[in-house]
Amino acid sequence: MKTPAEVAQAVHDLYVRRELCQDLEYLVREDSSIREEIIDEYVYMLDDKRFEELQEYARKELKGDL
């Protein structure tokens, strides 16, 4: 079981990460080159399993759009 301090730290970390997500969403709307850079880096950092999962997800979503 986590201590109250560990729980507080986890909540804080989650808040900071959410803030970064919001900041990145804003930046992506303003400059598409940032979006490309973030996606490139994200895909590069994926392990094989997660890469395959996202690849399958993208295929299914793209088929639905046709």
C-alpha cells in the first residue's frame, strides 16, 4: 500500500503529465511540423508489441473511413 506522500506524488505527476498533453495539443494545432516530430519520436520509441497494436488500430480506423 502506498503512503500518503506517494499517493500525493502520483497525483501531482499525473497532473503535470496532463498539463503537458494540453500544451502539446495547443502546439500541434498551431504548427503541424511539431505534430510530425512528436509522432515520429513516439513511433520510434514503441516496442514491437505496441507498434503492432497501433498499426492494427490504424488499419481498422482507416478502413472505416473508406
